[in-house]
Amino acid sequence: MDLNKNYKIFVVSRKKLRSKNKNIEYIQHDLTKGVIHKIKEIEIDFIIHLAGKTYSVDSSNREYIEKNFITTLNLLKSINKKIEKLIFISSQYVYGNNNSTNLLEKTRLDAKHSFYGKSKINCEKIIKKYSKKIEKIIILRSCGFIEGGGIIDYIQKQIKANKEILLYRNGKVVRDYISVNDIIDLILIILKKKIIKSITTINVGSKNLINTKKIVLIISKILNKKFKLILSDKKIGLPNTKLNIKLAKKMFNYNPKSFNHNLKVYLKKL
């Protein structure tokens, strides 16, 4: 594939948006409501499926069904002619409560730990059932995004407001985080890369092992502010989680930037 080719890009969004770029066209549509009829009229080469509901303690099971599974199903039903590649962003939550710093693509999936993880597992399954419509399916099981809210936003907001920071599991929980830019770079490589297998599943994580207490120290240093830290031995949420990214490195030369670099870039934008 030549990315210098004059491709037309269609972006599906629930909001009404406009682009000044003549090669980008926005399609206003809510995929939870049904198929995209406009896509049936277009010759589509590639689909990058980013839509969905991310994990949140405030989200209901119904939201995960509608915004992850139903959205994915309606997108697949919208495909009229066979496409070259579909890239789907899945999640580390498909592995459930494994407490591992070496999660491999072959690690057993766990649909019982969280309904969010179950919704992503079901999305992966339904995509594979549509393989007759898609030449190459690439599933990216991603770790958390630095820009994705969650604990990083919580920590920086508490530090800026001079409020106490509460960390469970005594701040020793290990996580890997990447920037959205890392996954964009990887997607561009995948679009250009010749892929042999019809279905490829890849872990997308960071280079670093880092615990939540260390994240507090790094954010405090970047912001040049002191912090008030409370450590609790309460065990809630996922335990240690780190994705093994050897396959991504081997297949796509995946090389995410360091956590410190990505975090500095993100905090400067806030």
C-alpha cells in the first residue's frame, strides 16, 4: 500500500462535524442505532475501528453492550464489498484478573472478571465471523492510554488542586501506558505492511514497568508541585498488568516512546 496515494477518508461520528480537508468527509451516524447506509455506496479499502466505550466504574453493562458489541456488529453489517484490512482496538481487559507482567497473545481470555472485558471479547469473536468480508483482520489488544483519563488524570488533578491522592494496593500496582500517538504510528505501519495471516492478534503495550506510586512521583516532578499521598492496602480493580509486546516488535517494528516522554507531552497540553 502506498500511503502517498490520494485516499479519501470517511470518519463516522455521532456529532455533526465538518472538515476543511477535501479528502476527509464526516458521516454523522450513531452506530448503536443501525448500519451506515452511506458506506454501502462507497468502495472501502480499509476500516480502522476505534469506536466504543472504555472502562469506567460508572458505566453500566448495557452501555458496554450497545457501544462496544452493537456498534461493532452494525459496522460489520455496513460492509458491502470485501475490504483489504480491518484494524480493531481491543483491550488488555480481555485477559481479566491474571496478575501478570508478561501477558501473551495466547494467554487465556477471561470474560468473567469485567463486563467491559467480556464486551471486547465478544467484539473480537463477531469480527472473526465476518472474515469472508475482510481479507485481513488485525486485532490490537491495547494497554491503557496516558490520554485516556483514569488514574493519570486523577493524580494530576489532585496534585494541581493540592488534594490528597489515594492509591489502592499500597501504590504497588504495575501498569503499562502508551500514548495515542504510539498506536497511530502502529496503525500507519500496519496499513502499509503486507500481512500473510487472515487474522492477526497483537498486544500493544509500553516498554516500561511502572507502579502507581512512581507515577505520582513523576507527575509531581513534571508539574513541580508537592503531593499528599495516602496508601491503602485495599485490593480493588485489576492487579499487576503488563503486556508482552515482542510479537508487535517482530511483526511491525513497534517501538513506543518512553512513558516519561509521553507523559510530559500530555501534561504540557493540559
